[in-house]
Amino acid sequence: MGIDNIWVFAQAADGAPTTGTLELLTKARSLAGTVSAFIAGDGADVAGALGDHGAAKVYATGDLGGALPGVAVSAAMQAVIAGGDMPDLIMFPQSYEGRDVMARLSVKLDRTVLTNSTSVTVDGDAVTVQTPVFGGSKLVNSTFTGERPFLAAFRPKSFVAEAGAGAAGAVVSAP
């Protein structure tokens, strides 16, 4: 079966994707054939940059009217999954919004989360994340088991953001 479909919870600030978002997209495109971004808001203004870093599709919630994204984005993700687009892995930035959306989605889907990660590897069907502990003196590898999608959050600067993946991602309205 393998890991073929990865989503990245994307964030934007001042009309541009955050560095953390671009880092995660770059890593995701090295791991899977299909990469999608999931963003709170319109998404049209950042679709070009998201696509250039690997997102073929950009799921956008539309205007949240100033509401915090946790509830709306996790509900939209759950609805897209229930509609048949099941990712193998969802990568989140280790940020306030990333942790909020991931925690709510974890409850909605009844899935385990692994946080504070700095690396991810895929070997066939196995997804393993690495987390530094004891001030970074030890590295712990944790491999997901159970049903997909796997949910993982990554520290900033864990990966290098590299453009060059191609055209703007197609913006799709998320329910």
C-alpha cells in the first residue's frame, strides 16, 4: 500500500505562507506522490507558493470571520476524509494553531498524535517520527501503528524549505 497521500496544515501571515508551512510541504513532497495543503481562509493568495513547494491541491475553509481555526479546520478535515479523500499522514507545524487543529482532529478521528518531532521517515507502510528528549541528548524514534491518517507535529526548522515543485495548487473549497 505505502504512503502516497500527505496533507500539510498550512498557515499564512501577511499574505504569504509561513516558513514552517513551506518546510513541511518540501518534506512531504519527498515522501509521497500526492501532497495537499489545508488552510484556514481563502487560500487563493498563497496557492502559488504552496504549489511551488509541493501542494498539488489546496483545501481552503473560506473566511472564518475572525474565529480561531481549530474547530472549523478540524471539522473541514474530518468532512473531506469522510467524503473519501483519506490522507496517509497529516503534518502539522508545532505552533498554537497547528496543535489546536491537530488535537481537535485527533478527537474527531480517534487517532493518536506524535508531537515535537524533528524528522520523519517512510518505509513502505511505516511512518516513523523522531523526537529529541532530555535536552536533545537522546533521540526517540516512534512508529505509528493503527489506522490512518497518522497525525504528527514538527518543530520549526526541522526541514529545509525548497521551491521548484511546480505550478500553483488547485484551490478546492473544504466543507
